[in-house]
Amino acid sequence: VHFVESGGGLVQPGGSLRLSCAGSGFSFSDAIMTWHRQAPGKAREWVATVAPGGATFYVDSVKGRFTGSRDNAKNEVYLQMNSLKPADTAVYYCQAYGSTTWGQGTQVTVSS
């Protein structure tokens, strides 16, 4: 099982980023895919879930700003992040629900 996240970067408050995650080594189309983040000095937290059929669920702090999606043909899951805030600064990870494997993550920094 392998996850490769990409798309992070430095963005000003109010800006947008789109994260991507490629999964391999498991049945991606059947997997519940999740996004998590870890801010400096804090525990990793769940951010969003994208179900196999496309249903999405979010932590309250990102509702209305983040949108999860997936392309099962490409074995990829995405996180569109709009109206970014400094509090969103973190390393973002994706994972298949139930997996114990983590990728390297992608750094998102929101700062003016």
C-alpha cells in the first residue's frame, strides 16, 4: 500500500490550492479515502472523507471551504481547498480507511 500526495505550497490567506493523492497496492475504487493534516506541534487530525461513490464528509472547521473528490480510473483522490486560513497550515496526508500506511504528505503553508 502506497500513497503519494502532491499539490501543496505557499499561499496567501484567502487563496486556494488543490491537493492530489495517488494510491496504489489496494483496490482503490472500493476504498474509503481520507484526508488528514498535522500542524506543527499538534496531533494529526482527520479533515475529510471521500467514499467510493463520491459522498464526502468534513471536519467542521473546513466545511464550505474544502471539497473532496476522486477519480477511480486514475486511482487518485483530491482536496480542493478554498478560502484558506493560516490555521490550515499543516502537512496534509491521504490514507485509505483502515490502512496503517502513511505517505510523505504535502506541506501547505498559508501566510501573507
